[in-house]
Amino acid sequence: MSKNHRNFPPLDLLPMLSHATAGALDASQDQLANLEKAKNKPHVLDDETIDGVIKSYTKQNKSIPDQKELCAHWRSQKLSSDQIKMIDGVLINLNEMEKINQKILSLAKHCKEHTIDRILEMDEVELALAHLMGKIKFPDESPATSSTSNPRKKSFPLPPEVTLSCETIKNKGESYLFRHASLGELGRIDVIPRGAKTQISAFAANGDPRDPMHEMRASLFRVILAEFTQEIENKHGGGIEMKSAEPLVSNQKMIESKAMVCLTCDEPVALLVFAHDATTPDQLEDYARMMYSKVAELNLPTWVIGEEEEIAPGKEGSALILKIWPDRKDAKKISSLVFEPMLHKLQTSHC
């Protein structure tokens, strides 16, 4: 998608972005504090943990310019004083998060040179020399420092408009699926006991990175994951084993779509995506997420149409409809007596 034609999310999502950036900043501050504690004893870390930190915070910083551009777009609209204040707060959080993330990446790259994996690769002579030169500090067996620490406890309140469902999975584990009232599926977190350890695997909802809603979902899920992991640590102590995040592939389904054509030249003028089982905005968004790559490729005005309900038998129905291209509109109930003439106008005004 060109810089001149960004498919910006609607202003209604400003409160969600405000919450997500505040939570992401909080998570970055916690991560920086953890790495500060580990910088003089990086042997307590392994390559997988450090690589995950580098990958996550590099990706997060790459997304910040897009979020700043979104704030600039929203700022150009007619806003209330509260909305202006909220956007300014988001920008402050983004700028601070960008600086903290750079410190995190710098520390992570330092620690990567001295992880337990690097130590295990050394022979006895290399290990002894590294210790004598102060490059490696062996673990301090005295509990003096740990007994005085008082890590900040956190509860795990769900962000606004986020719900979760839980089901039991294999190996006595639990799977938590998170959804947002307008963004749809956010991701899943699996928690599986492994003896003295607890394994946490995160799966973010799969989507097209060009989709303006994609980073909104990803940012919110990162906040949820950080808070969720902290809550597990608070309840069960150490022994948390984080698996690398993977995309969450939703249950595959055949999605019906139809191209509306010009009545004169047969060129396509619009695309309709049918979500026959969708009755809420988040369910429509699931279809929009799965179809986004195709929608961007076709570059046609596109609507996702939910389950139709009959108003007048054989004459009129209505459905929850979400416009997703080229601009986004909030999902709303539209009568067939309104929607069908609008499509007909597109078909007759093309040529």
C-alpha cells in the first residue's frame, strides 16, 4: 500500500490504542528493569530468551512510526479536547517506549554474547580465563540480594472490550483465547505444566501486516501476554518457560465472496464478502482479517456482510455490514432497501 493511500483505522479505536500503548510502555519498562538486573550475570539467560527479546522489541519499534502517523491522521480531524489530550498521551507513550526499547535492544545484544549457551560452548581453559578477566561472574550462592528484592506485583485485569474463553488441552494444560469487541480474534496463550516448570506458548492472530488493524491487534496482544505472564509468575513463582511466539492460524473456512461488475463494461466495481455466521462486529473483523490480502490485491470498494435477518418476508432484509476498503467504516445494520440501490449506483456510474 502506498504512503499516499493509507487505510487508517477509525477514530473510535483511539481509547484502545491509548490503553495498548500505555500497557506496552509499562511492559517495556519492566523488561528493561529485568535486563538491567541480568546484565552483570547474563549466564542466567539463554539464546532463545534473548533472541525472542531482540525480535519482539525490534518489531515493536518498527511499528511505532506507523502509529505516530495514525495519530497525525486522527489529529487532522475535528476532535474534542479529551480526544486531543488522549492522542497527545499516546504520542508521549510512543516516544518514551521507542527510547526504552532501544535500551532494551542494546542490553539484549550485550547479554547475547554471554548467555549460558555461550558458556557451554567454552572449554575449561576459556571458561577459567573469562572468569579471571571478569567477563563472567559465577552465580552468587548467598541469598542476601534476593531476599531484599520486592518485585512489583500485578493483577491481570483484561483491557477494555477484551474477553477471553478457556478450554482444557492435552497434558493437563489450559488454552486461553482472547477477542476484542471490534478487532476480533487477538491471539491464544497455552499454559502447560512441565514438572517444576510452567510452559507458556503464545500465538498471535495471523494477518496481513499491511492491514491497519493488524498492528492494533498485535500491540494489544503483546500487552495481554506481558500481563498474563507476570500474573503466572506472581502466582507460581519462577520456572516460567516461554516458547517462541507463532502466528495463530484460525480454523480454516471457505469464505464466499462476489465481485459486482459494471453493467456496461463488465469490469469489477465492488467486492462483497459474505460472513453468513457473523452477527457481531468482531466476527465481521475475523473475515476482514482473513480476506485482507485478497482485498488489497483487488483494490475495490469492499464490504463484509454478516448474517441476514428477514424484515419483510421476501421483500426486505437487513444485516450487520462492515466496510473495509478503501476506507473503513464502523459496522452497522443496513437494510437491503438501502444497500442494494447503493451497489446498483456503483454498477451504473462506472462508465
